[in-house]
Amino acid sequence: MFHIIIVTLLSLLATTHAWLPGSSAPIRGVNLGSLFVFEPWMASKTWAAMGCGNATSEFDCGLQLGQAAVNKTFQQHWNTFITQADIRQIVALGLNTIRIPVGYWMYEAIVDKASEPFPEGSFSYLRRLCGWASDAGLYVIIDLHGAPGAQAVSNAFTGQMNPTPGFYNEYNYERAVRFLEWMTQQIHTTHELRNVGMLEVVNEPLQAMNAQTTSMRMQFYPAAFARVRNMERNLGVKQAEMLHLQMMNTKWGGGDPHQYLPDDFFAAYDDHRYVKWAPGQAQSKAAYLQTSCHDDRGGNWPTIVSEFSLSAPTDDAQQWSAEWRPDTNKAWYLQWFKAQARAYEKTTMGWIFWSWKAELGDPRWSYTDAVDMGLIPRNLSDVHDDGACGSTGSTKLSS
């Protein structure tokens, strides 16, 4: 059953529909990774061609090139990395959702220009992308992937390689909330963003129960909800037309995101499930299937498994061995994809693969390459055939 959200854009006098797939149409989507938050490990050839050289993040590339040059090279990247042809292909493969990771620096009013040399001008490209997606009927999730100060240690997905996470303080909480308010306003007043139905308040904070994650749950989450809802009320948005606001779920390991919310209306939750990195996961094909065929990602509701892949095993030296290389183990990878998708659709609202494209020469991280190699079915209805786990959850390996 579909959950219909009707958003009235008062400034445009237009009615639009951002829909959240329900039980009869699970979320099946892809991340558009490295578009607005570049992760050099995913697309090193493009990174080098942009002139970013040995820089390890967008922040470092800005330091290296200077503001004018980094603006120019990133605007070319935003213009070409994901095109309308990609959106058409996503739809043709039976997917219904895209998740768009963005950085706080997209809202340039909160950037400290003296110390944060991030590329400028990305919002117009986001608007164009969302317009293509809306025209194609895709559901859109915008994800605050890179938070002010960096929410994780030395990781390019935050936009900067900070050795200590600087997000967990009042100053950067306030900047993140201002970003969420601004993005909420854009979503409700910009025609091209009409199919954005969910806004993730922060991606992958620390996986720890400590003072930092406690302050995030006690201060940042309630403030984010309150200020976004206040923005929506000021815009005249009806309650049933408000955005779903998403947080990492309890399984992430940073505590219960729901614990301190005074009002959890239209709260949603995010689960990232990279099986190879699961604690205690045995590194064999049989063990991977055993895990995925019996994987319960439920808990906080509604949850979406917003990141997963086909990457295996953990030992990089073994990934291209005869046992694991994807080109000679197509049947097994197809079986494992089906097992994962089936489990996520059974226990959550659905799944979003990481990522749509990559330049790794490895289809296990690239949905489009995995489809071309036969690791992911072109007809997604096939994920529910009994060949993945069997009608009783059997984990017999495909040869």
C-alpha cells in the first residue's frame, strides 16, 4: 500500500506528490555517491582529471586548488557525473528511489569562507537532478552526508579528513540545523524538488555510546525535528504533507535515536548493512548466505537499509581470488544479492544500494556494472524466487 504525501508549494501554486513506497512496493533504490560529496576511493580517475591530485577530500582539494579553480572543476563534475540518461536507466531497471548524499557546504551561508574552502554552486545542479528524478517518478531522499566539523574520523564521506570529529558541539549542531531548515524550505518551495519526501539529518555519526553521541541524541536530534517542523508550519505545510526525517537506527551503534525526541511524527530510520564488516562475520560464501538469508534488520520503524553492497571478503588480497572474483562467480553473487534484497524487503521498508556507479573496475560497488555482469537481476521481481534462500531459508550455494 502506498503512503501518499501531497505537498502544496504555495509559492508556485502547484500541487506535487512525494510518495513513500509501502509494503506492496518496497523501496528499491541506489545511492548517487560521489556526486555532491566526492569520495576519491570510488572514482580516482575522475578525481585526478579534476586536478585534485593527492588530495584526500573535497576540503583538501579546495585548499590545493583555491576557491575559483575548485568551483570550476566541481561544477564540471556536477554537470557530467550523473546525467538524465542515468536517471532513465535507473527507472528502466525497475528502481523507484534515489538517495542523494550532500554536504552542509551546499548551503553557502553557513560556510566559514576563511577556513572552509569547499566548492560552491552545487544547489542548482541538485535542483536539476531532482527535477529529472521527479519527472521520472522517482522517490528522492536527501541525506546530510557531510556534517559541519565532520561527524566521523578521517573519512572523505564527511567532506574532510578530520583526525577528530568536530561535529559534536553546539556551534556545529546549530549549523547543521540551519542547513536542514534551509533544505526543508527549498524542498517545499522548489518545483523540481517535489518528489523529495525524506531528509536524513546526519549520515553515519560515531558508532559509540559516549558523551558525543549522547549529546547528539539529546540536543541535535530534538532541535533538528523542532526547527524543521517549525519551518514547515511557517510555510503552511499540512501535517500529512511534512517530510519524513531520518536518523541512523539503534543497530548502527550510536544509541537509540528515538530516546529523546519529544515528537517523533514522521520519524524514519536508516540502517547500513555491509555484511563483510559485521562483527563476528565468518568470511566464507556459505556464512555470507547464512547471515543474509536470516537477516532481520527490523527494530526502529520505519527503517530503510540505505547502504549495502556486494563487496566481499574483508581481506583485500582475497577479493580477486578464484573463490571470490565476480566474473567467475556470477551465480553466487546473484544469489547473495537476492538473499540480501529479500531480507531487507521482508524486515524493513526496502533497500538502497551503494552505489549507482563507481570507477573501481569492481561491480560489487557499482549497481550499473553489477547488472551488466549479471550479479544483479534486471527484473527485480526475481529477488523473491526460491533460488536465493529456498522457501524455508535454505542456504545451498549456487555453483
